[in-house]
Amino acid sequence: MSDLSFPLAQALPWVYALSLLAAAFLRAGRIWWPARGAGFVGLALAFAAWLQAAAHGFEGDRLGLAMIALVSLLALVIIEYSRRYLEGEPGQRRYVLALLGTLAAVATVVTSTDLFLLVGAWIASSLCLHPLLTFYRERPQARVVAHKKFLASRLADACLLLAAFLLVQASGDSAIPAITHALEVRLQATGQLGWDLQLAACLMALAVILKSAQLPVHGWLIQVMEAPTPVSALLHAGLVNLGGFLILRFAPLFSASVSAQSLLVIVGGGTAVLAALVMMTRVSIKVRLAWSTCAQMGLMLLECGLGLYELALVHLLAHSLYKAHAFLTAGETVAQSRHQALYPSAPSPDLLSLVSALLLSGLALLLVKGAWDALWPGHALPLVALAILAVGLAPWCLRRGPLPYGVAMFVLLVGAYLLWHQAAAWLLRSTPTVAPLPLTLLALGLFLGLYLVQALILTRPKGGLARRLYPLAFAGFYLDEHFTRLTFRLWAASPPQASSRVAGDQP
């Protein structure tokens, strides 16, 4: 990563921090003014930072630029939605201050070039989110879930702090470019990481796993629906994605640590598979969206563990935008789901059709890879990434419609992915990395196994596999129950407070 950072990008956290100070001293009826102003100024600042980067030939932190564009856009949308959503609610000052504090912390994480500042902002983002999760203090479920998240987050903070101390001790500097340079020097000299950097990579991977709500500490993410809807959008579209960003920021470290890669692939892949199976048993739209986030975070960590950093960045950006839209339009999603349930568009496919669709998708992507390698031999496409894409596009092949239309749409989708892939590679300045063969085979086995199990369940819903698997999947495989008991033994949640209206909270 280059030492050059863009001053306009570094100013984004100050926009939200200064608006927080302004909102703290304004009258109740005007507390949204600085928040809305910060939303518009932040988006304008992100646009100006891109112009500044273009003037310097983009010789700087391109990943940070992409993230501030995402953060500023989501911040503006969530602030505007929250203002209308909470109209007439008590406690709006509390909400605005916590929201702006969270946005300032997240903006600091994605723009910081100092590791200790990044870690401090990482911790602050979780602490500022806590009042949002417990916005309705009188609800016992909200307090229990927030308490579970608090404990998991503090464990993640401890892991990240230890990793930061190890990295700074090994490099002699807390600046992230200096740490990356020291890592490259050690790899060139010895060809491998020492025990200290190996431990730092594993601790950082563990911190990301805890932050991203991976199994078995995922329960708080599923049960956090007691919070207002815009808080859910902020959490699922922003906060849980910070783990993926941290891995991308320290990609050279993870690429050199097989143990950290293995941890990401095993935990992320297992979470993606189990969460996808649990989703099949859920009827609540918001709960299914929460399980979807859990599965998507697992898939993102698996991609990082396989060295598919470009695919992970595309996944991070697309998932953030999709999940923010899905939660903020949850009412429309319910209506669409009911319409699809009442008027199904097509009969359920048989097992042969599902297997044929997978083979057809894989064959088509192999042809695309051959054409790509012939036209652009210097930009190789990883086979494992194409295999994951083939599994994802296989169900779509069943709904392709007329053959010419289906071929055209397939080419359009794959072409869009290839363009995003190249754009992500440009943002990351990354070089292709090859994951260990056992991890690649494990990932492929997980996705193919998931596809076949889902195909059997869909085509034979009353079969023996579906009857044995349904109770376990409906119970979330009983993983959250064990973690909940453990948290209450370690530190029980405090009882809910009585509802009260504080003077000045009313708009």
C-alpha cells in the first residue's frame, strides 16, 4: 500500500464527529439538522476525494477511496430514512448521537493509516452501536441480544489488540504501510513468517470471525431485530463488513499464513453452508435476511482464505448495497414474497434439471475462461472463483427463458462480473495468489455438497434427508443455545429498564 493518503478522504470522520458535537447542544427539534448536513457533506467529500485522487494519478489508497464512497452513500441514506422512521419517537437525541458516533468510527477505520488508530476506531464502532441496539431499553430481548454481541465484540477487540502489538513489535512502526513493507522484507529474506506474525495473522482472523457473526457466535446477529429497521440496515450493510475490509487491508499477511487461511476457509465455509440450510426453514423476511448476512459473511471470509481478494471486494461492496436496500424496503419484500408464494412463476424443478443446470453453468464458464485467456492472457481468472460463480449461476440457468435471451443474459452477467473483477484488482493493486490445494478442494466440496443437498431437499421435500435435516436446521443446529448459556455464566445481562421519557428527547 502506498504511503500517499488523500487529505479529503482523511477529513470524512471529522464531518461526522463535528456534526455529533453540534447535535449534542441543539434543541430537540433541530437535532437532525447537523446529521442530515453531515450526510450530504460526507457524500460530497467522498466525490471530491476521488477527484483529488484522479489528479494524483490514483497513486494512493484506492481501497480506502472505494470504502469512503460506500460509507458516505450508506450514511446519507440511513440518516434520511431514520429521520422519517423515528418521527414522534422519544429518545431521538440518543439515537442521533450514537448513529453519528458509529459513522465517525467506521469512517476512521476505512481511512486510517495507523494500526492503533484503526484498532481504536474498530472498538469505538462497536461501543457506539450498542446504544442503537438497545434503543428500546424496556425490551428484554433487545438487552439480552446486545449483551451477547457486547461479549463477542470485546473478545474480538482483545484478539485484534494482541495482533496489533505483535505486528508493531515485528515492524517497529504502527503505520500500516510500514508494517506491510516490513512484512515484504521478511518474506523476501526468509521466505516465511515467524511465529509472531503467524500468531498475529491467526489472532486477526479470529477477531474478524467474531466481528462477522460466524458460527457459533452468530446468534446476536439473528436476534437483533428488536432494534429499529435503519439500525439493522447499518449493522448488516456496514458494521459486519468491517472484518472483510480488515483482511483486505492486510492481504499480504494472510496470503503468507496458511494457518490463518485455513481458519477462514473452515469457519467461513462451514458458516455459509449451515446458514444457507437454516434459511430454507425460515418464513420471517427479516430473519431470513439476517441468516443471509451470516451466510454471506462466511462466503466472504472463505474467499479471503482462498486468496480471492478481488472477488471478496466485489462481494463486500455488492452485499453492503444489497443488504441496505433489502432492510430499508423490508415492507415491499414481504409483499413480493407473498405474491411469489401465492403465484409461483414456475413449477419446482426435478433433480435432473438442477444437476444439468450446474453442469451447463460450469461448461459455459469454462468457455468464457478460454476466451478470456486468449484475449487477455495477462489477466488470469482463478478456476476456484469461476467454480463458485458456476454454483451461484446454476439456479438462474433454470429460469433462462428462450435460448437466445438466456445466452444474452448469461453473457451480460458474466461480463459484468469480469469487469467488476478487474476493477477490484485495480483498487487492491493485488497480485494473484494461489491457496493451498487442500483448502481449494475443501471449498469446492462444501459448495457442491450444499448445492446437491439443497437440490435433494427441494425435489424431495418429504424424503428421508429432508425429514432428518429439517428439525436440526430449524433449531439452527443448536449452536446459539450453547453460546447463550456460556455468556450468561460468564456475565449475566442486566434486567431491562423501565420506559421513560427524558426531557428534550421529544422532537
